[in-house]
Amino acid sequence: MTLKRKLYIVVFGTDTKLGKRFDVVLLYLILTSVLAIIFESIPELGSNYAAVFLYIELFFTAIFSIEYLLRIWISPKPLKYIFSFWGGVDFVSILPSYLILLIPGIHFLAAIRSLRLLRIFRIIKLVRFLTEANSLKRALVSSFYKISTFLFTILAIVVIMGTIMYVVEGAENGFTSIPQSIYWAIITITTVGYGDIVPLTVIGKVISSVVMLIGYAIIAVPTGIFTVEIAKAGNERKKCELCKHDNETNANYCNKCGKPLANV
């Protein structure tokens, strides 16, 4: 196996021990760099330790630049990586630092580096709660049709209820248009209740009470659908023959011992 291939497995893969460690180190570097930006925004710290923050910024810029160039070098299709979503995130995360050096007064753009925190979702096998990320994804995909149908039903309900309230209450009570009334129906059925629009007539209050009861009833529906799909997705695992550890279905290597997993 060539050096580029080995590095590719480590840098782009999260289902090997070395790949997981690489992403863990990278994650801590990202978090530290973002914290440095946050602390530098505090006037007392930014003015008293300006030189320290500058050196910290230069250090992280160098690290992330090397990582970005490394990913381009080891990628089988460099242009595909460069113009991919994650390639764009990597580029945008280092671009502000170079702009800061060239154009004074735009240091706030360095906060764009926080976009790199999106990479945390790639480390799905880092700890137990991230191990379930793929299960959540499969559950969402599996329940998409059912939840979409449910949401369209709710949309129909709020449109109907909003229109009825527009007719019953009228503009003099704050229901100046059907969209405004639909907004009232949404905040009522979701039990948010800002209170900026309230019914004043007896019929309006009765309708409002019905909408509130519907709101309590519908909360459990998507929760139940999603829970069932999570239970189904949670049962799908690849068991390592060596250490008997359960891995995600799309894993190629055991994230505990590193042994290649059989494709099942």
C-alpha cells in the first residue's frame, strides 16, 4: 500500500483507529482555535495579549493550511475534494486568516472557522452518543415519508383554522390577514403562545381552545414515528469477529480493535 493510500485512509476515514485519533486531534485543534477567537474578542484580553493571540492565529493557520493541502495531495480526485462541501469548509476556514494579514480591520471574519466544527458529525464513532449518529440518520430517512405526510396534515389544519379565525375575529382584533391568522394558528398549535395575537370573541376563544388541544395531541405523533424507526435502526450492527464489538452497518473496520469487517 502506497504512502498516499495509507494517509488517505487515516485522514479521510473515521472507521479506523488511526483515522479516529486523527479526527480527535483535529477536533481539539478546531475547538481551541475557536476559543482563542472568542477570548480575543474580549476587549481586555484582546488589547493586553494581542501578540499572543496573533501567534496563536498564525499557528492554527499553518496547521489547517497544511491539513488542507494534505487532503488535496492524497485525494484520488483533488478537484472533486476542492469543490466538495467539506473542501469548501476547509478552504473557508483558513481564508479569513490570510485576509486578516493582507487587509487589516477584518479580524471578525476569523469566526468563520467555526464552520469547521461541522466536521464533528464525521466523527460518528468518537464516543457513544456520536456512535448513534448513523442510526439517527437512517431513522430520519426511514420516517421521512410518514413525517412529511403528517406535516402536510398539520399545514392543512393551520391554514383552515387560521382562515376561520380571520373570518371570526377580523382585523379589529388583530387578525388583519389570513397569513397573520395562520401565524396565530401555528404558534397556538405548537403551544408556543407569544400572546401578540389573541382572540377576543367567545367563538374565537372556543376555536382557540380546540387548536390548543389539537396541539397537545399532535406532539406525540412524530415522536412515536421517529422512536419506532430509531429502534429499527439500532438493531442493525456489524459485529467484529475478533473482539465482538458492535459497529455501524457502513463501517469497514472495527472502531475498537481495527480489524477489517466482513461485508454483510
